[in-house]
Amino acid sequence: MVTLDTPLRGVLGGRSTNALKKAFGMHTVGDLLSHYPRRLDDRGRLTDFSDLQIGEHVTVLAKAVSVNSIRYQPKTGGHAIRTEVIVTDGQRQLLLTFFRQPWKAGQLKKGTVALFSGKVNVFRNRIQLLHPTCDVLPGHDLAATTGEGVRRWWPIYPATSSLSSMQIMDAVGVALDVLDDVPDPLPAKLRLANGLIGYRDALEAIHRPADDGEWRIAQRRLRFDEAFVLQTVLAQRRHLMASLPAVPRHPRHDGLLARFDQQLPFTLTDGQLTVAAELSSDLARPHPMHRLLQGEVGSGKTIVALRAMLQVVDAGGQAALLAPTEVLAAQHFRSITAMLGQLAEKGMLGGADEATRVVLLTGSMPAARRRTALSEAASGAAGIVVGTHALLEERVQFAELGMVVVDEQHRFGVEQRAALTDKAGFTPPHVLVMTATPIPRTVAMTVFGDLDVSTLHELPAGRVPIQSTVVPAAERPDWLERAWQRVREEVATGHQAYVVCPRIGGDPESAMQEMDADPVDEPARRPPLAVADVAAELVAGPLAELRVYMLHGRLPAEEKDDLMRRFAAGDIDVLVATTVIEVGVDVPNASLMVVMDADRYGVSQLHQLRGRVGRGATPGLCLLVTEAPAGSPARSRLDAVAATSDGFELSQLDLQNRREGDVLGASQSGRRSSLRLLSVLRDEEVIATARASAEALVAEDPLLDAHPPLAQAVAWLTDSERANYLDKS
């Protein structure tokens, strides 16, 4: 009996099994049959070459139009043959190049139709496939769709240089021929309600469809499977979290939080009050809060989180705030102590009766200050502990850790978040993760589907939208000159400016490793601009009379902290920095930002960066300097960023530019996704329906005892590497 769990070796033999294992990590029949075709080609139509992407491994259905064998002299001496085959899609041409394979001229004669698989690259300004695999199809007549040995519909699989699409198709055919009936993971009631075909039928139709319509019906069924199994896992996680015990942290009417609210010099927005009420209610429950707080840059997430931390302190617990960088941790420490005032001076002269202590803990602190911070955290004297990765060290202990706040959560891995929450002991702490990168709804329902989500949309009163302008330095160098003049004008009126560069300096080849940039559009460009070089040019040139300083990640922590203090105090006019100032840095007097090589940054990162200006009453201006030509994809991204200040609209654009990324895994960009058929861009309705269905089913049957096939599918997902993202706490 052959099932989805049957090892491939027993079905295909050793050679094919080893090839599939090496190429895709496949071990079982189920692994093979879940390797779905990426498209279905009609035997009567050739592949459109217009969508070919440089660097992508592709499989195309094409027709040979010319073959040329060229004798050349290799560097090793002697003579060899290079075979060049030109193939067509009916409109465009593609070069296939083979070295030392003269027999290809006989295999790929003019008129031959075949599937060609290889990596797309450029040779002498021509798109080519180098040493592609070739699977010749029977017959030369493209219009032929019937007859012996002629197959019309050809599934095109993700392939490799050593394993072609046709080889995968043949292996799939063998597996389907011997596969017994398989249990359906979807409950029959749910399947009928959504008009979906059975699982076994879907497997047959996705791999060996009679026509395009049958293939799409199978896709619809299997796409829903992906969404439903994933949402079932997340529903189980939410159900489990709701059943775990936690210490309820009830609000007090006469505690720190009440005193803090009384001294606030401004009124919270309606959105802040709504989210604050959600957090307060969560903290008062006997189960751990597990919530994501997302909001626009400058929407006031920090003050909402601080109020929640004060509620925990009022109830006898401690709160830890984990930040990704020392600059951001120091910024949080300064802003929290400034907002609390006397309420952060417990035991100090002038401290309020209901005060607590706020301490900072980072890896590069002087030993004496570090020992003091560790002692106050362990004794409970510090109600709020702000820190970086240093908080995760084994020696860091808390008296009663009641709440963990993770800022810019995407900067931390699963193990890092778990290391901090484990410091609460046997009773899980309440957890709040924050992000200033707005998350599309479908991503929130998938990647963050085990979290309750709160969103801050509105900006505090008095905030003026930031104006953004693209500066095409190559086309209009006078615009760049005007940008530096604009910096001088802002400083003359008493304001300050940032100049952001992609890298610090040093080895150009490592430059792109210093930033989270989108893939480069052009194959060859100059190295990204460096902080040290740009600062030197500005000091010697257009900003010679201004106080210009550099800030980057290689500086000692005390020097970085000192620079930020001086910038905040107005002692520095222009800060030339890397993206170390991307998040959390709050200097209301900074009104202008110039982003150099702006096309080397992602959409969301640009939105984050420009959020550092316009944080006071003065309107902010962000100048996006680029050498990308008009009409290029990079320039289009910048135009889109400049056209809107809506972070949620930009997050959708960012997702499209990144081609969804590896949604279930660690990769943040790229063409491949761990989702096989489900698209977080396209399938919002499918995901929402699956989520509601999974929630209802898990509420009735949390352990899936009545649904063994579904339980098995859930076990497969949770046991795979792609489940790492599920552990958000």
C-alpha cells in the first residue's frame, strides 16, 4: 500500500530518490506530490519570454530556429566546440549556449520543440540560458494537440540545473499511478460548503489535468488546504495561549499609572485610548496577553506600551523592554525617564512616593553601571528594565517579570524572544510586540496569526504630514545642489537635519550587508555611498560652516549615546548616519532628511527613515537622492514612496516588490516563497474564510480528535522547519 508517508525510494528507486532529495529535500511520496507545477503550458503555445527575470531558474517551452557550432580555443589549449541554439516564443528570441556538447546540434535541429530549463543570465547584452537541460517533445507541429505520443497540457515544475521539469513530471506520474486512496484533511462539511473537490482528485488534476479549467479547480482546492491547515495551527496556538495561566495585573486607581496620566501634558488620541483599553483588559486576565501593536511612525506606540508597563508595575510586577540596537534602547530609556519624571526616581531625593526605577542594560555599559542595573533588576527595585540583547544573557534575572515588550519585533529571532520570556519562570509573562512597519491584513492573518492585533492609524494632534521629494542626482545635479542649500536654510532657522547613507565605509563588496536593501535592479553599479566619504565631502564643501558629525554602528556605545544626546540638545546641526537612526530616534527639532542612494533601500525602510523628521510642530521634509534612471523599477519605488505617507498602502507595495518573500520562513525577500499555491497578496478572501472556519472547528475540537487526517496535516506543518515563525513568544 502506497500512502503519502511512503518513502520515495520504495516507489522510484534509488537514483531518482537521491536526485529529488538533493534538489528539494524530498523524502516521501507526499513531499513529491506537494511539489506543485508553477504553471501549465499549452502544447500549442510557446512560453512568453517577456517575463524572464535575470538570475531566475526557469523552464520554457520553445522552438529552435537556428543552430550554430563554433570552434574555439580554450585557455587549457587545444580546440573545443561551442554550440549556440536560438529558440523563439513566436515573438522574441533566447540564446542557448552549450560548451563541449557538439551533439546538441543534432538533438536541437531547426523546428525542434522542447522544454528548456536553466538559469537566466546575460551574455553580450543578450539574454541566454547557459547549459540548460533539454526535454524534446514529440513532433514539430505546435498546433498538434492530439495523436499518439502527443500531449497538449504540460505541467511546468520548479526545477534545478540537475533535475528538469520533465523528470519531475515523470516521477510524479509514477507516484500517482501507485498511490492508494488518501484521507482528506478537509472535513466533508467544510469541503461541500466551499464547493471544493476531494483531495485525491485534486492531486490528480493538479499534476495531470485534462485541461486548464481542471487544473484551476485543483489549484483552488489545494490553495484552500494551505490556508486552512495553517490557520488551524494558529487557532490551536491561540486556544493554547488562552488556557495557560498568567498572573493577572489589574489596574489601580491610585497607582503609578493614575499619577502618570494626571501629569501628561497632552491628550491621548482616540486610537491610543482604544488600544490602551485593549491592553489593560488583556493584562487583567488570568491568561498571558499575546498581542501585536502596529502603528504608523510617530503614532504613539511607546506611550501606549509605557502605560501598560505601569499597570504591571502597579500590580507588583516588572516590565522588560527589548530593543534591537543600543541607540534605540538608550532612546527608549531617555524618553521613558523623561515622561515619568519624578515617577522614575524611587529612593532618590525628590522622587515621588509612588515612584519606580527605570534602568538601562546594554552590552557595552561600564562594569559598575552594569552591576547596578543587574542588581536592581534582580531585587525588583527596578520596575522597568530597558535593554538590548544583553537582557537575554543568563546572568540577567528578574524578581517578578510580569510583562515583556519587544520593539521592532522583526529584528529578533524565535530563540531570542523565548530567552527573555523564560526569565519569568513557570508562569508566562504578558507579551506585547511592536512594529512601526505596517503589516498588510493578510500577512497579519498568516505570519502573525497567533497574535491579537491592535493598530494605531492616526497621528497625534499637531503632527504635519512629511513632504517627500525624489532628487534625480544624475539627471539634475542642480537639484542635489539645491538639497544642500535646503539643509543650510533649515539650520539657519534653528532646525537640524539627517543625511543617511547605505554603508559606513570599508570594503565595497560588503556594503550591501550593512543594510536591509531590496535586490539591486541593475547588474553593475558603483559601490553604495559611505558615511565617512559623504561627511568628508559635506564638511569640505556645501556644509562647511555647519556642525556636521557622523553616527554609525561601529562607534563605541558611549560615543553613540553622547552623539544622540548632543543632537537632541541642538549641539549638532547635521548628523550623517547609517540606518542606525531608522527606528525609535526622536528629535522633534529635526526637520529635514536627505537619503543618499535612496534606491538601495526597501519601501518600508524608507518610510521608517523619513519618520525621524517632522516629529515636532515643524513640517518635515525628506529628499530621496538617486541615480536610478526615470522609468526603472527602482525609480518607480521611490516615486511611490514620495507620493504617499500612508504606511499601510506602502506596506502592500513593499510586499509586491519583495514578491511576498519567504512568508513562512526566515527570508525577507526573493522570488520563491514557502507558500506553494497560497498568495498573501492575492488570496485575502481565501485566508479570511479559512481563518473563520479553523477558529470554529478548533473551538469545538481543540485537539482535532474527530479529524485525524487534519491532525496529521497539522502535525506535518508544525514539525517542519517552516513552522519556526509560529513561535512568536
